[in-house]
Amino acid sequence: MIRVLLADDEAMVRAGVRAILASGGESEVVAEAGDGREAVDLARAHRPDVALLDIRMPRLDGLAAGEEIVRTVPGTAVAMLTTFSERSYVARALSGGATGFLLKSGDPYELIAGVRAVAGGAAFLSPKVARYVVEDLGGEGGGRLAREARARARVARLSPREREVLGLVGAGLSNPEIAARLHLVEGTVKAYVSAVLERLEVRNRVQAAIVAYEAGLVGP
């Protein structure tokens, strides 16, 4: 079971998320927090696999709480619960080490899949919010078409198999899931992912996923 810390200042939201995760049969909420400071304390106490954090919370917001959890509880992956109006916060969340961005109003399956992905060490961008993430994190500036052209030029450096792996990284699959999908051993997939990151000149899977979206390898 994937152990989850859930932090949101609205009890009804927490109840809904908890019910969705329970319905998936692979995650359990081991602790709940109503603010960011409590979330950090509970993460240190429970050492969950995933900390699922609302962005706007009292005492300490989800962004600051996520940064502190990444820094002090290294075994816990951080995923942010977002709304469309909060997409401007994504850049800070990325720099703070978050690897998941889940939409509160999204499909319940996306929430389950997102928690599974980040728990497995992968990145997950909720498809409905992905295009907004891409807009905010276009990198070098310019319009959407210019960013798409740059992304396609970067992806053109990859071999067909590497492009396939990049698309699956963008879809939120972990290394074991990619290995199963492509009928490869996990060590080979790990080597492919490392090569993709190096060729794209990105630091992590989240940034690689953004390139995949911009290049059209993953559809929002």
C-alpha cells in the first residue's frame, strides 16, 4: 500500500480525496493536516510515501511545506493539489522539488494514477492542467508555437526508442511501468531515461515531461 499524507484546510476536500484514494485499493491516507506547518510535522512523524498538499493553506502554504518536506523527509515524494487559477505557482513548486501536479476537479482516476506515479519515482502532470504548466514553464520565452518548435527540435535529437520512453515519462509512468509497457528490463529503461535527460539537457523527469507535452508526445 502507498502511504499518503493529505493536507488541505477544507475537511470536505480531504474527505473526498481520502475516499477516492481508498476506492483505488492501492493507497491509504495515514495522516491528515489542516495547514502546512502540521503537514511538515506529520510528514516527519509518519514518513509517508507521498505528501499530497493543497497550495493555499494557513500558517504555511503548500509550496513552502513541500519545500521543507523535500528537504527534511527525503523518502517522501511531494505532489501538489492545484486549481487552474493557481498555475502561476507551478514554477516555484517545481524548483522546490514537487514531482506531481493534480487537479482538484479532475477525474478521480487521475488522482489515483498521479499518487501511484510519484510514489514510484515518476513525474505526473494531470492532463487537464498540463497545457497550463507548459504555458507557464515555456523556458526561454516566446509564444506557444515557438516553444513547440524548440521542444520538437530537442526531441529530434532522440532515437525512436528514446522518444517512446520520453512519451511514457510524460504520461506519468514509472520505470517499472515503462519496462512492462515496452517489454524491457528495468535497468534498460533506467539507462534510456538517463540518456533522455542528458540529451534534452534537463535536470529531472518533471522537466522532461514538460518537453514531451510541448513536443506533442503527450496530449493534454
